[in-house]
Amino acid sequence: MKKLMILLLPVLLAGCHWGGRKAGDDESRIHYEIAWVEPEMVLSDSICTLIRAARIDSFPSDNHPLELAPSIIFEVAEPGCPVTVTLYDIYGAAIRPLLVRELPPGFYHLTVSPTLRSTRPIPPGPYLLKSESCGRISQSRVYLD
């Protein structure tokens, strides 16, 4: 009996995971897209475009859209908080502020304009977009052509 318990102990400790879902199963690869509910354009200039929605949702999708334009999504949770969005190089050095202003609460999508590189010489390559508002930080790795 003691030998049987010693043989079964590893099986009991490991659990019975046969037949369960694996990370590669189809359901674990479902792609979700963001739906912006009643979006409004807040800003559009030679540096960036900023869109706001009071609410966002998501839905499963078979499409896997490629993000062509460098962008960042962030939330402003409280009124009266200044918002900054800054472009950084891959080493963490600030290159250029893209947005510095107070915004009402909501969800925002800032897209970098292709003309940004013509207004200031920025070599093509990987960069980091970082937003800060009310102590919340969002980051997005982007590639500028």
C-alpha cells in the first residue's frame, strides 16, 4: 500500500490535465477589435490626429488588421488632469512632445501624422509613444517610416 501511494503521489500532485485546452487551441487565438462608440475628432494637425469616445467596446473578429499608422490608445479617467503624449527613442530619450493639454474624461486614440518626419528630421525606425494622465501611463511601440 505504501509503494502504491508513493507511485500515485506525483500524479495526484500534478493533477489530471489530460484532454484540457492548450494555449494553441483555436479559441485561445480569437482576435478582438475595438469599437469606438460615437467617436469625435478632437484634433487634427501636421503632427497628429486625436479621436475621443466616451465609451469603447470590443467584439470578436476574424480579421487581423495591421496598424499601419503609429498610434497609441489611452484613457483620461478624471477631469482636470493634464495629458501628455511624447515620442521617445528606443533608449528612452524624449524626442518630441506630441500633445500637452487638458482633456475631458474618455478614451482617446492618437495617431501620428506621416508629415511629422518632414517637420523635424527623425530617422526611420522603432520608437515609443508614451501617454501620461492622472498618474496613468500608456505605452505603444511604433515604427516610423
